[in-house]
Amino acid sequence: MAKKRALITGINGQDGSYLSELLLEQGYEVWGILRRNSVAETQTSRIQHLRERDLLRLEYGDMLDMASLVRVLKASRPDEIYNLAAQSHVRISFDQPIYTAESAGMGTLLLLEAFRLTCPGARFYQAGSSEMFGEPAESPQNERTPLNPVSPYGCAKTFAHHLARQYRQSYGLFISNGILFNHESPRRGENFVTAKVVIGALEIRHGLRRSLALGNLDARRDWGHAKDYVRAMWRMLQHAAPDDFVIATGQDRSVRELVEFVFARLGLGDWRPYITSDPRYLRPTEITHLRGDASKARTLLGWMPTIGFEQLLDEMIAHFEPIVAGRRR
């Protein structure tokens, strides 16, 4: 029996790397799209272990170059397409709104159109975000909660979400939207708050810095582990029918609680003398509270998170500890 083929955009990101591993474990042939640039090794660091074993087929392409997308789709002939490519940092989206809208919004439109024209029998996953809810009127948020984005990133993802639904309804394509709440891992970029707090606290413990500047400590988020969330992506495309699914743990914590846990875990005592407030890290429009209801995914997909908040942070601490310790040399 021939192997299933999957094509992943954003394969070099946190989610793309974990999804690649999951699909390879399931016996897939995995293809990925990379945008050509001058820092190739940095660009593929999260998937380098898979490249060294020659387990991935990587093709150069660009989400804003439809010809390149068509070329890769024709070459890979995928059974499943996972669209994970985007500028995904919310605060940065205020500084780079046009690039964010192009990568997350227009890039999705071009990929959907290329998919429709070249391989309409494939199944398509579109990566959405809890940021599409903005400051929601109800908590927790589910698939019926109105979308009300308040950042360029949230707006771009909402555009992509509605496009995916429109293509599903208009052309009868198998397209599922995942509305994923915050999910982290040791592969998270260092400018995201979970990694920033873990690395900053480790640097304080090792005497590499005296303080850590953060933004809104009162913001509450529903944090899960990326490994769990890519499993949900895969299950969406194994389901009998395409649909929209919220993926979340159902538990929320503040940035302050995140800081308290990490500093306590590292034996640093009271965290307050070390944390400063920097307006550069505040968003022009803040979202104070996001918490998801993944009941639909539990019922229809049999999906549940398996890695809790504390285990996630312990894993991140263990990963970054030797890296930070090495900076002392």
C-alpha cells in the first residue's frame, strides 16, 4: 500500500517540526515548503534532525508566489495539506501589519486557490488562532463564539479562516479549520512570553542578567503543548467530514502565574525584584482573557490534551538550562 503524502507549509516552525515527526511516525511521506533566504541553517534548526536522516522532502516556495505553490503541489501530489505558514507573533504584527496580512491572509488565499486547481481531492488543514476571538463576550470560547479580532495578526487569521470556510462551502473541498489556543514547547521562539520567561529566569540564576522586562502580567491565556495540538490537526483530517474545531486545555493562567511558577521552580524566591514593566511589550489593544472549550474536539475527534501546564514548563526549563549555562563560558 502506497504511503500517504503530506505537504506542510511552515514546516520549519514549532508546529511544523512536531507535525512532521507525528506524520513520519504514522508512516507518511512528508514534504515541506521553505522560503529561500540567506540563513538556511538557522531557518531549519527545528527540523535539522529529520533532514540529517533524509526523512523530509523540502522544496523552495513562497506563500505569495502562486506559481511556486502550484509547482510544489504538482510535484508532491499530497493527500493532506497543512497550512501552518504565517508571521505568528501578535505584538510584532502591530509593527509589521502588511507583512503579517500578506503571510497569514493572502498567502492562505493563494494556497487555497492552488489547492483547488491542482489537487482538489486532497484534505486541507488551516491553522487558525484564539486571537481571532479578540476580547470575547463569553468565556470559555467555542466554535460558535463570534470572532472579533483586535490585532493585525488576529484580523489576518480571521480572513484566512473565513476564506477556508468559503472554499469548503463553494467548491465542496475537504478543508478543516483549527482554532488553536496558545501552545508552547522547547521549540518555541525566544520572543514568545513562555520561552522569554524561562530563558530570562535561567539567565538571572546564572548571573547573566539582573532583571527581565515584560508587558502585561495580568493577561490570561489557555496554554497547552504543541505536541498535543499537532495531534489534533492530524485528527481533523482523519475525520469523516471537514469542520471547524477549537483546540484548548480549558484552563487559563496569567502571565504573572507563569512567572511565579518558573521562578519558584528555579529556586529564585520572590520574582518581583527581578521583573520590570516595559511599554514596548504592550499591545495597542490588549486581550485580557482567553480560555477555550474543546468539547467538540473531544466528542468528534476523541482528542484531549495530555501534557499539563507545569509539565510543559518543566520541559522547557530542562531544554533551555544547558543552553543558557553554556553562555557563561
